[in-house]
Amino acid sequence: MKIIHPIFVVFLLLMLASCRNNKDKSTERAYTMSLAAGDYQTATQLLTYWVNNDTSIQSWAYDSLAYFHFFHNGMVGGQTVRNTKTPMYYVDLGLNLNPKNTFLREIKSKLYLEQGKDTACMLIFQELWNETKDPTFWWDMCFVEMARGNINTCDSMVTMALKDTTLNQGKVRMEHIQAHVQEHVRAKAAFVYLQALMLNAIGDVLNSASALQEALRIDPNFFAAKQSILDLQRIAAQKQGR
């Protein structure tokens, strides 16, 4: 029986490790390039492959995969129905590693809202607000109450936020998935925007328009407020054309 020299075995193992390391670096470079190009579908595929071959990146890779599927890949190829299952899968993988991950819990609460699980959604938002005092989570809770039809509750919460100088001087994070827009809005503008939505919901279009203008005065780059004004103008033009 022929005996393989130990030095040759070590050499082979080093060569295999080097090849594996080079392959990982190649995947990392391709992933970074895809991100730089804004090609999130390719970045998602590369990161999925990468994390399955290198468990050391799990701590951040699941965060990224959850967000890619939540924001960038939720509606592709002409789909009209949102896919919430895939981002939730990666959210749960990440939360298994770190149950207190604020980033993933925020995504999970928003996915719950899309799934119509408003109670579960509110529980997470309440926990996040208690832990961080981030105005985003107070805004999110206001929005959920409005979506539930609890206009009075929402109005009370918004009024409280506008009176709290510490709260309304922060920033509110918003994702407008269909428009592929992410924005960080001055909190005061974001809460005034909610007032506009509530006014529009009860049919007070003129005061709703005034509130939208006020939101834009506070934060001139507020995308959602601009879009809402355009929507009101379009509706008014359609009514005049009848």
C-alpha cells in the first residue's frame, strides 16, 4: 500500500483552503459590485450563495437578505401581490441569532401589518418605542391606529407627538415600496402629514391640502407629501372634467 507523504497532504489542504478563500473573495467582489450598480436581485442571489458557504457572515447577511426581499424584491416582474413570506423567512433566521435585533423586528412588524396581523404588529412597535424612543415607532403606531379606523386614537397620539418638542425634532424613516423610495423625514412634518391623511379620510379635502403644504414647508423634500398633493390635484382635475 502506497503511503502519501504528510507534507503533501498538508499542501493539498492549504491549496483547498486557498481556493475556497479566493472563491469567497470573488463572491464578495461580485456582491459589492451588484450593490454599487443597484442590482438588488443579483446581489440577493450572490448573498444567498455566500451565506450558505460562509456562516461567519450570518450576523449581517440575514439582515440584508430580509431587507432586500422586503423593500427591493417584494414586487418584481409585474407582480401585483406582495410576497411577504420570503422576507419573513430571513427575518426569523436573523432573530434566531439575535432576538433583540431592532432592525429585523421593525421589518417583522411591517410584514405583520401587510399580512393583516395588526395586533402582532402593534406589540412589536410598542416594544421598539419603549426601548428606543425613536419617533419612527411612534409614527408607525399612529399609522396602524389610522389603518384600523381608530381616527380619534390616531389624532390623540399625533397631537401628543406635536406637543412633545423632543419627539417631533427627530426623524421618521419611511419606505414607499411601490415607488422604490426610502426617506428620512423631519418628525414634525411626518406627524403633520398624518393629520392630512386623517382629514382626507373624513372628507375634509381643503384642510388636508393645507396640512400637506405645511408638511412640505417643514420638510421641502418630503416625497410622500408631494405625492399626496399630486393625488389631490389629479382628483380635483378629474372632477372638473366631468
